[in-house]
Amino acid sequence: MRLRADISVADTDYGQVLLDERTGRYWQLNPTGVVVVRALLDGADENAAVAALTSSYEVSEDQARQDVTALVAGLRAAGLVTA
């Protein structure tokens, strides 16, 4: 998965902000979202992103899988990522 070329990323005190430079819309990622997105952008698949999340935070594998699936679906629906 990759962010579209016109998506800017800025670190914040609470996570990251993704800015769509075409529309001016932005999305806030909390710290757990940052772990997931970084893993995926580094080439991990969703299973590896789940593992990254469960190793970084006290969350069950089932909950982590739901969270990863929801985040990926949201990123795709917003048009922020490409394959």
C-alpha cells in the first residue's frame, strides 16, 4: 500500500495528520493508527500490521484485526492510498 503522491504527512503530538493537497481535507491518525499505517507503507500486509499493533499495544488480536481492517477500508474509501 502507498499513499497517493499528493498526500502529505505531518507528525503531531498525538499521532499524524494526512493532508489531501488536492482537496484540503485532512485525517487525524491516533498513535495506534500510525503504527498500522507505517507498517503497511513499509510493505507489510494486514496480518503483519495486526502483529505490529498487538506488539506495540495491549490489544487482542481480534480487536487489532478489526481495527486494521476498518482503517484500511477508511483509507481506501477516502482515496488516500493506492494498491
